[in-house]
Amino acid sequence: MAIPNDGTDESAEADPTLRQALVPALGVVVFLGVGSGVLGLSPHAPLLWSIVLAGLVGRYLLGVGYEGLSDGIENGLRMGIQAVLILFTIYALIATWISAGTIPGLMYYGLGILTPDTFLPATALLAAVVAFSIGSSWTTAGTLGVAFAGIGSGLGIPIPMTAGAVLSGAYAGDKQSPLSDTTNLAAAVTDTDLYDHILGMRLGTAIAFGLSVLLYAWLGLQTGGAIPAGRVAEIRGALAGSYDLGLFVFLPLVVTFALALRGVPALPSLVAGVFAGVGTTIFVQGGSFTAAWNVFLNGTGPETGLDLLNSLLASGGLAGSAWTVSVVVLALGLGGLLDRLGVLSTLAERLASAVRGQKSLIIGTGASAFLVNFFSAQQYMSIVVPGMTLRELFEEYDLDSSALSRSIESVGTPTGALLPWHAGGVFMAGVFGLDSSLAYAPYYFFAFLSPAVLVVLTLAGIGLTATAPSEKDDGTAPVAGE
């Protein structure tokens, strides 16, 4: 029921105090911690509790009217609508690519090439190349990631390990791609030249990803072991017996990635991939028009004769995205509401107020990106909020804007997929058929190493780029350093 407007101002006159901001912020932590960790609930109810608490704080402590609260929720949904549409599309795409034989084909040929020892580092490297080429970590995980999960299972590699390797490569490649939406967003909100931003991230990304690949090589040696005699042959035989695996099954993959490489945005590229998957199902696999579009809606339930394959190739289609999308919608609404109430900017500014020099500013900015990720549950907000609120502070400390853009993306972009209620975490767990992002978190090395390398390089004085020399009030040029 709508709260009647009693004349209270629809917008807060100023950002909340720290004490006021901590009420909904700590509420999110408690609700999610108790709801998910203690009661075993899915994130839906704790997120709803958090929205209600934030709304009550906004209405009765900050004096924001019902329309203002609604605007905040709507703004959060508006900012994340692209992610929601991509979620719908990728769930449908996975189903159509399975029925088309695209994902079974990748599994079939991959099992003939990769070995348990080389699989994890090779997966990370391939995911990085693809994500760099098309500029999308989500598309990489939602397409090739599903196939890699199947290949890894056939080689005896647990799916959470495969997921960690895919995500490490996908996010590392995404961060360095000039086609990536988050890379362009980080450059835009900090007023940084795109290629200056990419160059500023290059060293840290290379170190973090290089260490990740080495860890995957070590993990592969520890995990792979010997494959039971005939296991790979049995899986490949079941795949070949259930699908036509000629080269035409890769048409959906070629169509999708060719469009992405030509600069077509992710959503239309993925929709084209869905149509290509349906067409391949009809003309290559011999499915009927009606059956192919039923797969698009309701997913797949193959009967290959092997339980392992049946579970790996089962998908929910467009209808199967409901659980994931509903979590994302609630999280986006919460993030927009917290942003509208000024909670996110208050927390970011409070953290920034504790800085005592260039190094602490950069490290604090990275921490604020993670905090915004935690509370807003969306990647874009973790870039926009600290990028906009801390820009002037970087100027005061004579740091180039690329130091700000590097700080927020090194932490904000890869860490969201760690959080079970975050849009990225919910999506990635769903793609790999896992209950929660916590399942793959211990193996998602890049998410931990990227922020850690930022801290180490900053403490070593690397990346403290001064602003371009300019006249100051005292006639001197700014100098980098503490």
C-alpha cells in the first residue's frame, strides 16, 4: 500500500550522517548473514528485508517521501536492465546451443585435446583471450564456460575449479578489452582517456593473472591424476551418439563471436546466437520448428545414456532464469535505494576522509569499490559511486585520473562475482549449475589477486602518476609521492 504524502520533502536535503547510513548498511550485512548463513534461506527474503529497512530509514529518518524511495528503486533497476536482459538471453542461448550440438561439440573435441594436467591453466588462458576479443566476461562464461565445465568433468576436474579458472580468465581479459562496458564506464566516470585507463591497469592485471595461471597449473597437477580407463572414450561416444557433431554445429558460436568482434553490443550478438542455435537445431540436428522454440523457453533434458552427461547438458531455458533474475532484480532495487538515500556516497566519502596520502587514497578507493559492490550488489554501481565521489580528492592529491579508474576497476570489476547475492555472483553460479558463488570462490584466484596486487604496487610506489604539470597557486608543478 502506498504511503500517503504528508508534505515531507521528496528528497533529502543532504547525505545522511555516518550513523544514519550505517543502519541500512549493517542491516544488509545482518539480514544476509543470518538469512543465508544461519537460516539457509536463498537471498530473496534477506534482500527484501533489506529493502524494507532502507525504505523505513529513508522515510522516517531522512525525510524522503514515497516517490523519492520509488525513484531510487527504479533508478537501480534502470541501471541494471541491460544485465537483466542479458541474463534472460544467456539462459535461452545455453539451451539452444545444447540442442544445436554447439556445446556438446566443444565438449567432444575438447576431451580429445586437453589433459587433466593442462586443463585448468589452458581454460584460464582461453577464457582471457575470448573475453578480451569480445569485451564481455558474462558472455564468455555463459557460452564457453558451460562447455569447459563439461570437459573438466570428463577429465575428473570438479566444476567449482573449472568455474574459478573460467572467471579468472574472463575478468582479466574483460578488464583489458577496449570493448568492455565496465572498462569504458570506469574511464568515462573518472574522465580518463580509455587507453590511458587500460594502460594503467596492464601491469597489475598481468601480474595478478600470471600468478593465477601458475596456481591453476599447480592445482591441475594436484587434482588431475589418472582418468579411469575408457572414461573419456565413453563420454565422447555418448556425445557422438546423441548429436550430429559436424563442423556446422559451431555456426552459433561463429555468429555470436563474429558480431561481437565487429563491435556489435553484447545483447544483439547474444540474440543472434539464440536464432543461430534454433536454426542449427532444426537444420543440423533435425529438430522441428516447434520443438526448437520449446527448448528456447523450457530448456533441455537430454537422454545420452550417461547420467553425468544428462546432468551437465540439462538446462532451464528462458523460464529457468526466473530464480536468478528475481535475485538480481531485488539486489538492483536495493542498490538503487541505497544510492538514492546517499548511503553509498556517505560510506565512500567517510572511507576517503581517513586518507593520509596518495597511497592510502588509492587503497581506500579500492576498498570503497568493494564496499559499494557488497551493498549495491551490482558492478556498475561499484564503479560509478567511488568514481564520481572521489574524483576531486584525487585531484587534490595530484594523482592522475587513471590512478582512480585503475583503483576502482581493479577491485570493483572482479570481486562482485564472489558475493552470493551480487548480480555477477548469482549469474555465474547459475551458469555453472552451482548453489552459490561460494562454491567456486576458493578457486577464483584473480578476484583475490587483483586487489592484492593493487595494494602491493601502491605500497611500492608504482602507479602513483602525477597529474599533468600545471600552474598551481604558488607557481609550482604538482609532484607525485606521499
